[in-house]
Amino acid sequence: MARKEPGFAERLQTAAKAKQEQLEKLRARAQSNDTEAAARRAAQIEAAKARELRAAERKEANRLAAERREAERAAEQACEDRPGEGRERHEEVDRLHASP
């Protein structure tokens, strides 16, 4: 028995079915990528917020260190300006060095 070749309508139907299956497969993959992308984006946002927080903390620490250095310079200058009060000023400088 000879096998019949599929007709034009049957070939169109098979092609349409294959195309539909490919579209469904692509949609399923896209949905999983969307959830993964959303999770990655949320992680990126969280990391950016953490970076901003650390930068603000560093900026504040630098500001405090600059204030402390300025206070030390002022205390040392006062010691040089008034030699009789030097002991008290040195104690103040030592106290400033001891604070974090």
C-alpha cells in the first residue's frame, strides 16, 4: 500500500499547530523570565539602597573626624597661645584622641 502525501490543507493545519506550540513554549519561557527579572531587579534595588546607606555612614564618619581634627587643632593652637593653660589643653587633646 502506498502512503498518501498530505494534502495542502493538512500541511497548513500541521504548520499552524507547530507554530501555536512554539508560541506557547515561548510565552511560558517569557513568564518565567519575567519573574526572574523582577527578582533580580528587586535585589539590585536593595543593593543600591545598601550602598547609599553605607555612603551616608562614611560621609558622616568623615564629617565627625574632620570636626574632631579641627577641635584638636584649636586646642593645640590655644595651648600655643596661652602657655599657662597648656596642661588643661593637653588633657583636652588627649580626651579628644580617646573618643571614637
